[in-house]
Amino acid sequence: MANARMLDDAREYLQAEDIPGWLIYDYLGCNPVLAQVAQPSGHVTRPVFLFVPATGAPRLLTHHVDAGKFAYAGEGTDLEQVVYSSRVTLESALQSILAGRSRVAMEYSPRNGLPRVSRVDAGTVELVQSMGPDVVSSADLMQYATQRWSPEQLAGHKRAAEKLGRIVNEAFARIGQRLADGPTEFEIAEFIRQRFREEGLVTADGPIVSANAHCSDPHYEPEAEGSSVIAFGDWILIDLWAREDTPGSVYADITWTAYVGDNPSERHRQIFDIVLGARDAALSFLQDSFSRGEPIQGWQADDVARSYIADHGFGDYFTHRLGHSIYHTVHGEGVNLDNFETHDTRRIIPGVGFSIEPGIYLPEFGVRSEIDAYMSDDGPYASSPVQRDIVLITAP
């Protein structure tokens, strides 16, 4: 069954932005947007085009061997299915669908500037342009139609985030309880995975449990063999992400840090305070910009946090974007807070969620502080637990 809400939202956006249509193309899963909007009932083996005009009925162009996978695509919508069999009939049908359209939006980004958007191969873009329309990027359109959370998804995200906040602190307490026995990073990761199961949370991978220099690898995951033994005086970073085990749920994703002992070094405190300052500066920028009625793009928030860290002398040690979109996958398809890995010009609009997670990664240890944020109709706010102080881990 096609997603009626997404189709309606797409047409609303197209009309507001004066774009004649949105052409969603997929072949063997290269573009996940097609499955979100058209929702096939099984594996699709041939190229598929879904054309959503600014006005009028959407049309779904599918090969006859896959037509049954979309048998109920129009239920609850005005979507029309067009079936092709050969390359000749594919091009003829596509030409007819695009006739008279001056422009179409596709999952394309000039020079691949936004890899999360660039899902359509160059040859398909050439094919479409040869039929008359100019191809423009669907970056903001796709986000508006497919990446905004429903009220139910927001509520589920908050429940998952609250559980993550409890579990990360239980993991720190577990380290303290097991300190005399020398707990390993992997053992604590296993403890977190068990707690996920008990709390009805699921995740595709993770969590990150790291000590000392391992904290400076942003995507470190401990293995059963060779993970570090945690001892007094260690610096600990835990990054954990999960969602409720229900259809349509969205992720929560947080990172907290701790020190094993009563008195972290001045260096630990210094880096921790700078990272938290950058995190809070970014969120304050988003809130202040919204209150002034100023549209916000993803790159701008990254600049604020990156400048804060650079002004404190550690710019070279912040080696990834500030934050990522959050949705059904922990890294969603919406706007990222990024002016480092990309220059993300997508707007931060009401209904989207994202992480804010600056970090400083020194050779001997790393600090990252990650919160989730949600852009509501009344402005952005932290939608997950927020760490304010270094967690101190002591033996019982």
C-alpha cells in the first residue's frame, strides 16, 4: 500500500516550491525512498519509477514481473500503476509520464555534495534529461515528505531515549560493581545488549564501550577477544542507540562519558567542559535562530560547535560532523548537522529529529557528548537525557 500521507506531503511541497513533479527511481534497493513511499509487498527485481506530480494522480511505472508486488499500491490513494515489459516500453511510458514537465526533482545532489541524497546513477539522470525535464535535487522535498516524525514516533523516541539514559548509567554502575574482577569493554557491551532485550529495545549494531585511547576511535566496538580490561583511573565512553521493537519506531542515540575513580585529571575536565560547551552552543544557536524566525540549514549548527572547539584550541581534534539525522535507521535520510564532511544546505524543519554530538579525540583519550534533538512547531529542544557532569565510577 502506498503511503498516502507521504504522497500528500510531497504534493504540498511541490506546489509551494513550484516544482512540477518528483520522480523517485529505484533499482534493487539503491534508493530507499521508493520503498518508504510505494511500500512494495516483497522483493522487486526490475527498475521502478514513481512520478508524483504537483497536481494530479501519481503514477507508478513497474515491470510486469514485479507488478504484483504493488498490487495494492493505490489502495487509499489515487495512485495509478503503469506496467512495462521491455526497455522500449519502459522508455516510451516514462516519456509519456514526463511529457510537458520542465523540471523534476530526483534523489540527486550536484557533484554528490550530499551522499545521503545522491541515490540515482548518472545514466538515469541522463535518460530523464534526454526526455526534456531538467533534474533538480529532491533534498528538501524528500526530507519534508518522508523524514518527519509522527506524534506517535516522537513519543516512542522519547521512551527509548529515557531507557537509554537509565541503561548507560546502569552500565557505569556495573563497571563499579565488577571493578575488582577486571571487567572488559566487551563484557559491558554485552550487559547493555542484555538490558536492551529486557527493555524491548532493538538495534542493528553497537553499542560502543571504550576506555582511554579507544575512546578516540569514534566508531570503536569491542570484540570478545582483545578488548581492554577496565581499571581504576580509566576514562570511559559509552555510545548506545536503539529503538522500540514496534513497526515504524524511530531511534534514540546518546553518548556519555565517565571516569573510574573520584578525581578526574584537569585534562579530562578541560576537554569534557569544552565538548559540553560546544554541544550547548549549537542547541542554543538553533533555539535562538528559531525564535527570531530565521530559517536554519544543517551546516550552520556545525559551524557554531566547530568554531567553539577551535576557539579553545582543539579544532584539529574534532574529526567528524556535528550530528546526523535520526529516523527508522539510526542515521536517517534527513538533514545532518554538517559543514565538515559535507556542506549540508537542507533546512532543519519542524518534525525532524537529529543528534548533536561534538567530540575531541586526543591520542590518549576522547570525549564525545551526544544528545538527540527534535524540531517541534515551537522550536528545537533536547529529546533525550543530557549529561551535565562527568560520571564518577567507584567500587561498592
